[in-house]
Amino acid sequence: MPSTSMEETSFKKGAVVLDTSLFVNPDVRRSFGPNPTAALEGFLFMAAQAPVFEFYMPPSIWSELKNFVEPQKIPGELFVYLHQKSPKRYELTTPASLLYELVEEIRDRVNRGLRVAERAARNPEGRATDEVIQDLRRKYREALREGIIDSKEDVDLILLARELDALLVTADQGIIKWADKLGIRWLAPEKFKEYMTGLIKKVKYLSAVPETGEDPTSST
Amino acid sequence: MPSTSMEETSFKKGAVVLDTSLFVNPDVRRSFGPNPTAALEGFLFMAAQAPVFEFYMPPSIWSELKNFVEPQKIPGELFVYLHQKSPKRYELTTPASLLYELVEEIRDRVNRGLRVAERAARNPEGRATDEVIQDLRRKYREALREGIIDSKEDVDLILLARELDALLVTADQGIIKWADKLGIRWLAPEKFKEYMTGLIKKVKYLSAVPETGEDPTSST
């Protein structure tokens, strides 16, 4: 029987938290299927063959995903490979220093949002109102939303990954920034299928090679 | 010698965290002095006679206050009664549930800010640009700033009061809302001078009356 290394044990418990982008983003989901439902089914089929992972999705993210997929078209058995779980919102804590960073970042963005609004109100180029409004919405969104955590779904992903010490698969730059602040491992979804394949191979290799730490001839 | 009750001991260590409003707001500071510098001096003089309190101010708030007062006009000795201290930003934690509340509140306010901006850009009443901009700034500020913690100074006040289990003296509605979420005692600054007077009387009264818990005839 092959030895069980520490590393292998940790792979076997390897929790992975998934954002919607793995199934929704067209460039990303392609490796799993031609449309979101097929991509989810393709992913679940692969997950069923990769017991080194435990996959999690916060229910809030699942609700978002249901706007894109038709779960009733996927064999129900496959859903045993995707756990739905929220983080322990009333037990977890976050470092107070993060609160400063969030408040300061928002303050800066609120100021940028006002400059965008003032420019639209002045309309120095004398553009048509509809064009001004479209431009305002886009620039306001850039100033206040992009690259920042701005929804309870975002917080769910960050906190669930923290709670489970999981790998977080997301393309959202605001979430990635916070994952880095908190020491959470993350992976871009377009790399995820190859990562799964690589890790399955690595585990097979480790299972086949005796663990040096357990070699009786090398013990002191 | 009068007995020392639990309650009195807790008064003696009674930490109080101060915002600038006690000295800056004209309606509030009047009880301590006719201008901010005189109000600060008047307060410090009273604090020197009230050893039941330990007064704290985060250095970030002190920096704000220095825009209004001239500390060099106040006898240096009095500053022994006002400790400058930041919260332990890298040790304290906050409940994760607060992060959800903050993110959701900001999201709602960002949406309101966009509606204010769109209305200014459309200018349906055909007002003069300067008037539109003034109105935009006021309404945008209301939507995104008022009643919410929006600066590191705000976070300093909340966290220092939490760290010291202190009474927080502030008139800021955003800070008060968070104090309530976290179980921090707070007091409106216009009540503070009377509160000090009342508490000094209470401590004197408790010092003069024997504590029933320490009555040897009632011990079991």
C-alpha cells in the first residue's frame, strides 16, 4: 500500500471555492462546455472523477449562477460534487486593519464619482443628454464599482475561502485584491481545468512513490 | 475609610473617547468655553478635577482638532488629562457580519449617488450650471457620506472605544450607528458636561455609603 504523505492528505481535503465565472465567462467556460449549463455539467463530471477536491459555492453565488444555467437539465447525482455553503457570518472575524483600507478606498472612489458627476452636469462638449448619461453611467461604475468588493456575494466568496482555507477560483479583481490581503490562495478560472488535471497527476505520482520521510533506512 | 465597590472601581477606570465635536460644535462647546481653544482648556480643567475618568483621543482626531484650537495657548500640564492613543489596528478584529452590512449599505448609497448624478446631468428644470453643481454636491454628499462611517478618523473612534470598553462622546450619526452595532456606549456631546457632574456626585455618594456586599455581618 502506498504511503500517505502529509501533502497528499492535504490534497485530499483540498477545498475549492467557485465563483460563477468558471461557467459564465465565454472564454473560460469553453474548456468545460459550449454553454453555461453544459459547462457546469462538464465540470461536475470532471469533479466526480477528482476526489482530491471538495468543491464549494456560496448559495448567494449559486442564485446568481441560476440566471445562466438550467440545473434541471443536469443529472441530480452530480450535485453531490458541489457543496452549497455560506461562510459562518456570525462567527468569523476580520482584521480591523481591513476596515481602514476599505473605508479609505471607498472615500477615494466616492470623490472620483463626484468628479465624474460634475463633468456630466457641466457637459463641456455640449453632447446630447442620452450620450452624456451613458458615459456618466460607465465612468461612475468604473470609479465606484470596479476592482472593489461591492456586494454580499463578494464577501461570501472571500469569507468562505478564508473559513475553509480553500483555493478561490475567481476572475473578479476586487475579490482577488482582498484574497491577497488575507492570504487566501486564488486561481484565475481560465487556468482551472489544467490545474485540476495537473493536481490529479501529482497526487497519483505521490501515491506511487514511497515517502522519503517514511523510509526506515533514512531514519536517525 | 469608605469601602470600594465594584461599581466605583469601574468608574475610576472609566475610559472616555472624545470626538472633536465637544470643542468645535458651537452649541456643544458653549458649556466649556466661548471658542474652541477656551472650550478645550475649560474641559481639561474640569477633567483635572474628575479622576473618575480617563480621557482618550485618537491622534487622527487630535490632528483634526488642531485646525480649530491653538494648543500653545493652553497650559501644557493640563494635557496629562487627555491621552492620545490610536486603537491597536493590527491586533483588533471586527465581526465579519459588519463587513456585509457596510458593503450592502455602500452599494445602496452608490446607487443613490448615481441617481443624483443623472438628475444633475439631465437638469430637467433647465437651471444655471453653477446652481446645478451646488445642488449636486449637496445631494451627492447626503447620499454617500452622511450617516455612514467614511474616514479612518471614524474607524479610529469606533475601534478605540471598543478596545478600551470606553464611553464614546460623539455627535456623528454614522459613528453612533456603528457603536450600536458593536455594543459601544455613546453619549451626545451636549449632554457630556452634565454627565460628568452627575457621575462625580454619584461616585462621592457611593464612597460615603458602606457597600452592603462588604458588610461582615452579612457574610455567609
